[in-house]
Amino acid sequence: MRLSDLPKGSPAVVDRVDDAHLDDAIAQRLRDLGFVAGEPVRLVARGPLGADPLLILIGSTRFALRRSEAARVTVRLQEAA
């Protein structure tokens, strides 16, 4: 599942960040920010009418991402503890 499609509030774990093309600077920046395999992630909020930006919580840090950026991150749903 793509991070951009994650239901609001659902706990998930990052599987990978996909490069859109060779030397994808945005994908590399996402990895540098902590979007790496095994990191817990949650979609906190969506912009007006379900649009940009998406407010993402990864670890204890919040990021505002465009849907196109969040679509590069593949996640898997995690059972609530």
C-alpha cells in the first residue's frame, strides 16, 4: 500500500521508498528524513477536501508531504498494540 492511500490514523510500517527515476532526489531526501524500512508511520491528517498536504508522523517527527511524495513510500498496515 502507498503511504498516500493509508487510512487516517492507521498504524503502519515503512517497507521501502521507490525511486521515480535514476538519481531521484526526492526519494533520497525521504530516506534521509527517516522513511526507511521498519520505521513506524501514521497518517495524521489530510489537507482540505482530502488534498495536499498530508501530515505524516514518523517516529516522533511530523512531516507535511505532497501526495506525490507520499506515493513513493510503500507501507504495510500494522496491528494495533
